[in-house]
Amino acid sequence: MGRTGNNFGKSLEADILRWKAVGGGTDRDGNLIEKPKGLIEAELIDSICEKYGKLPSEVFAEDVGLLRMLDIVNKGRIEESNG
């Protein structure tokens, strides 16, 4: 996960709307429609803010290694709840 700033453009917006409408489904070419990466990253930042009572600007000021570690922890929890 890198720091890309606010790269939430029209394409990401369209991808999120498509995923919400048919997430887990497939497109015309048979490709799986997955949750957009930008949404996953935004949800991670939002969950860190909520958990630690910080603003997004404070979270983005942290070292990217710390954010990667928290992302790993988050992914591990998701897998535990599914398995």
C-alpha cells in the first residue's frame, strides 16, 4: 500500500458503483468484479482513524511501513473471520 494521495477520480467512482451493484459477479468478458483497490485502501485508513481517534492527515503522516503492518493485521482479521 503506497501513499498516492487523493486519487479518487471518476473511474474509481464508477468502479465502486459497479462493484456495489454486482460485486462478486462477472463482467461481459467473464472477469470477476472485485472491490476496487482504492476503496480497500480508503476503508483501511478510515478504520485506523476510527480505532485510534486520528484524522486522516495524521495517519498519512505516519511511516508507510506502519501502514503496511496495520494493513497486514487487518487482512489477517478478515481471513480469520471467514475461516
